[in-house]
Amino acid sequence: MLPPILLVTQVYMQNMSWVLASLVFAVLAYHRVHDYRSRHNIYYQMLRYLADDPRRPKLPSHIMRACNLETGKFKRYASALVEKGLVDEVAHDGGYAYRITPKSSQYVLDPALREFLDQLP
């Protein structure tokens, strides 16, 4: 039979290992969820999604879901793309939708896209 102090120490160490493991998993999950993306990456994702079917306009909710954006960020990025003439905002079923322009469709497949997107705010 172990002395009481060793039993207490053993139980304490087992509990501490669980606490440490939960902290490690929490930190890893936080970094996975809050992974940093540059604005260039977000612009490129939006243009690629719109270029999948250029004839059909895409709703804002579909773009936000596909590019993993919240509403505020989506509005900021979409307005920048519309301002630069890369995306058209068209009326659609009482609301609005977005369509890629011929100007931007050539850039989506062009390797010089990164240099061009440096001009965006």
C-alpha cells in the first residue's frame, strides 16, 4: 500500500495531465479557427468562386459561405472589387447579386494576379 502523500501526488499528476492536454487542444483549435488569411487570398477566393460559372450571378450569402467571410468583411471586399471594376453588382430577385467581369476573368487564371491585387486597398 502506498503512503497517502504518494496517492495524492499520483492523483494530482493524473489530473494535471488532463488539464495540460485540454489546454493544448484549446490552443490548437484556436489557431485553426483563427487562421490568418491575407486580403489577397480573400480577393482571389471571391474571384475564383465567381469565375466558376461566369454567366450566372452569385448571391452574397453564397459567396460569404464559399469564402468563409462574415458580413462586414464581405461588404468591404465586395465594394473594393466593384470599385475596381472586377465585379459587377446586378439586380437579382428584388436584391442584388455579383457577377465577374471580363476584365477580372482574365486575371483569375493569370499568374500575375498577385501583382494586380496589390493595387487593391
